[in-house]
Amino acid sequence: MTRPATTGGVKPRETFSRRSVFVFAAIGSAVGLGNIWRFPFVAYDNGGGAFLLPYLVALLTAGLPLLFFDYAIGHRFRGSAPLSFRRMSRWAEPIGWIQVLVAFVIAVYYAVIIGWAASYAWFSIDERWGQTYEESAEFFSSTFLNAANGFGFDFVPSIVIVLVAVWIITLGVLLAGVQKGIGRTALIFVPLLVVLFAALVIRSLFLNGAMDGLNKFFTPDWGVLTEPGVWVAAYGQIFFSLSVGFGIMLTYSSYLKRKTNLTSSGLVVGFSNSAFEVLAGIGVFATLGFLVTTSAGAGWDDVSGGPGLAFIAFPALISQMPGGPVWGVVFFVCLILAGLTSLISIVEVVISSFQDKIGGSRTVATLAIGLPMAVISLVLMPTEQGLQNLDILDKFSNNLGIVGIALIALIAVMFVLRLAPQLRDHLNSVSSWPVGTFWIFCLAILTPIVLAYALVTTIIELVNEPYEGYDLPVIGVFGWGMLGAILVLSVLLSLLPWRGARHLDGPPELDDDPSDYANEYANRDGLAPREGETAADSTRKKA
């Protein structure tokens, strides 16, 4: 396709070459570390097999509606989060910047987990963490991380080196662009992740004790369905695992062609993400069932989700299972693939937003924004205090940052700007699966209630007791201070002039976007715009 000429420094918006590429990229973003180490234990702690019922309800009433919500905004307003909200209203722009800055924070700490996984893939070869659960825990916290609390910048050289490599790979993919970088990477990494993880799950089913583990995971406790906390946990899991609410799906959908089936794409992404989570639950609990039967010294009360599962329980398990080094490499490669596809999408939110704001090429935006992100990550995360910093940043950015800004965005769009009918009509104009009153009800009533409840309870919990017993000054800096900085910076960034976007009021009908349908038709009929001519001009020539 011939790209239209642009004026005033405005660059044609990049696009995914076809819808399937977008779907793979969106699945790659949604399927991350949390699918593997968070969902199984959320389900286990909230009724086992019975949890699948509120989980399905949450997917249908919050996950998919929020996914469609992000798709509709990004696709209709043709921009990153700040640009899309600015095109809704001048005062709404800070909402987009809060999403961007939350993504910035998440990227800073998320990268180091991928670095840990890369290190452990190498460690799997000689199983240097030892043979027992206790030895594995001691190796992770003391030998590998040299973990400490408080403030400090005592670096762990081995982690620094791997983290540099993670950022080089991530920025290299983003420098290649939307289609050649993000799209092609997703087309390779996502199928590879599924194949490797499926092989790991199949192997786990043949381990001694696997059935005991599956019984632990699936045995339903129907009595928990009357507990509000179980339903909130289900909504929370869906919300965090689908990458909604902080600009990723909004940004990706802005790279779609004008005539793209949005809701059917969302259904594929949503159910693929949930299917992978259930698969992860089967694999994790089958292997843990084997672990507790071995001489590793671990019981069901010892294992939990998060880094403890990946870097303590699984290494101990690997040391006990036949062919452990091979399956250890497979497991940690799965973590690397899941983490990289998610990290790429998170960093793209930030780069796309600044490119829209300041103009310039993707190369300039990627280096100008990506390198400072990498530097901050390298200063804070590969230190002896890195695990502490990660834990606090993750808690506050996810449970307060993402939940809070998602609630604000829903209230602003649904009640203040009253754009629900417009977004509904936009989805229905391009999609085969229509949305209607129920979709609006979920976004205007049901989801905000759940988000508000989760937000208020988390704030009360964090105010009443220091998170995980960390020092109050550290929580003040990396928790409350981080959130305060995001709010202030979001306002300051919204005051800067727009240099990379020409149209700032309402959805652009023709915005010199290569995905614009008028451009597509003009090029198809041999009427590509000439220098200084828009797609509309070339289309009128035919008439």
C-alpha cells in the first residue's frame, strides 16, 4: 500500500497487517506471568473447582465488556491512551496519562522477573539450587538475590547483565515497529509458548501424585459461592489477566484497520486467555502433587503463588523429577516467552503515547522513552532490595493504580461524557457479535461496583497495616509516593502541546492514517494520494 503524504510533522499511523496478527499480539499481552503463577492459587484458595463458576461469570460480565470497551476507544479515536481521551474531551487527557504512567511503573519491575527466569533456565542445567524445598528457598533469597530490605543500591552483577539483555531484546522488537516487531514476535512466541507449556502439562500428568494435585485443584467447595470475597477474587483475576484498564488493548486496537471485526477478536482473546489459565492450573497442581510426595520436604502449606512458586517450589520439584534439567529449561523458557510478549505490550503503551504527543519517528520515540525506562529499571531492580521494591511497586500499581484508573475511566466515559451509545454503535458497525444494553449495564453499573469495592478494601488494608511488614519510609516512597508522582505527572504531561497529532477533537474521519478505509479504497483503485493530497481528495477524483 502506498502511504499518504503527511504534513506538519504528523506521521502515518502504523498498523497490523491483518486481524490474526493483532489477535496473536493481544493474546501474547494477556497471557503473562500471572496466568501461570497467580490463577492456580487464586482458584485453589477460593473454592477449587467451584471457583470456575464465578470466574466464568466475571469473564462474561467484566472481562469481555472491558476488553470491548478498550477496543472501542482505541479503534474509534485512533490513538494511544492520552490521545484517545484527549479526542473525547480536553479535560479527559490526564486519564490516559495515568494509564501510561502505571504501565511505565509496571514495565520497570516486570522486566527483572524475565531476567530471573532467564537465569533459572541456565541454573536448571546443573540444578544448583539444591535438592530440597528449603535449599531452593535459601538459594533464591540469599545466594541469587542477596535479598535485603530498606533503601540501598547494592547491585547483584549477575542480575544486572541479564536485565540489560532483556531490555535490549524488548527495545529491539519495538524499534522494528508494530507489524515487523510486535506482530512478528507474537506470531512466533505465542504458538511456541503454547506448544512448550502443553508439553510440560502433559508430562506433569504422568508424575506420581499428579492426580492428588488435580483433586486439590478441582475439588469444589460450593459453600464459598456465598462469600463476596470469592466473587471479588474472580473479578480481580479476570481484570488483571486480560491486560485491560491501563492502555495496552486500547493502544493495540488503534493499530487496526478501520473495518476490523472487534468483538469477535475480543472473544478469541478473552477465551484463549482463560483457556491458558485453566491449562496452567492443571499443570501447576499436577506437578505440585508430585512435589509433596517426594523427599523435597514441601507440603501443601508451604507452596503459594507468585515468585515463590516459580523460583522456589518449581526448582525443588525439578530436582526431584526424572529428566529435571530438560523440563526445568522448558518451564523457565515458558516464563520468558510469556513475560516478553507482555513486557513488549506494556512498553509499547508508553512509547506510542509519547510518539503521539511529541511527534517524530518510532526510532526516536523508542530510544528517547525506552532507554530511560531501562535505566530506571537497572537502578532499582537488580539490587539486593530488588525483591522488596518489586513487591511494593506491584501491589500499589496493580491493586490501586490499575483498579483506580479503570474506575475513573468508566465513570468519565459512561456518565460524564455519556459516550456509551457512541462506543456501542461503533463496535456494532464493524463487528459480527453485537453488543447492547447488557454491555452498557456491565460497564456502567456492575463493573464499577466491583472495582470500587476492591479499591476501597485495598486502601483500608494498606492504611491499617504496613504492606508485608515493610518499613513505612520504603512504602511511602515506592507505594504512596509513586502513586502521587503519577497523578502530578499526568496533569503536567496533559499541559504540553500536541506535536504528533493534528486532529484533537472527536474521532478523526480522515487522519492520514494508512489504516483509514478511504486510503485503502483509493490505493486499491489506483488512486493513491499524491504529494500534498489527502485520501479524501483522491477518492473524490474517482467520483
